Amino acid sequence: QVQLVESGGGLVQAGGSLRLSCDASGFIFSNRDMRWYRQAPGKQRELVASISSAGSTDYGGSVKGRFNISRDNDKNTVYLQMSSLKPEDTAVYYCNVRQNFRNYWGQGTQVTVSS
């Protein structure tokens, strides 16, 4: 079965950096686009970044120039490098893959940015 396990979250001061990882299993990782979403308290889940199976990337407007998504197909892992973090980046970050017309999510990892 599809499993996504996020890690790397934590507490960081504004201006700092974090790298999130998502370890994937249960599907052919190299064939799938991967996404990072986030959800702040009281807000809807929003798309942060995506990377296609071919390696093309796209970013939400609020993180462009600060976040970088990458993947390692040998390790079945997708990363989110976050820099110049702001308090408004505080959220639970989720890894996502779509397989057979269904969305799969990890358990999420908390990122808290203090001012």
C-alpha cells in the first residue's frame, strides 16, 4: 500500500531554514508527480510546491524564491528545502501523491517559525 512519511519539521526563528523529507513506498516513485501541501490553523490546505516525474517544478506564489522542491528517485524521497522562513510559513506540511485517481497523504510534519 502507498505510504508517505514526512520528517524534518521543527521550531525555527524567522529567517532560518529547514529541510523536509518525505519517504515514499508502495508505488513506482519515479513515475509519479509529487507535491508538498501545508495547512495552517483555521485555514485550508494549500499547495506549496510540486515536482513532476521528469523533474519539472512549480511553486505557490508565497514561497517562490524561498523554497526548493527536489526528488531522489534512488531513495524514493522528495525534499522541500525552505529558506528565509517567515512566521506565516507556520503550518503542518504534508506530502502528497495521486495514484489511481486517489490522493494519498502522509501524517504531516509541524513547522513553526517564531518571530
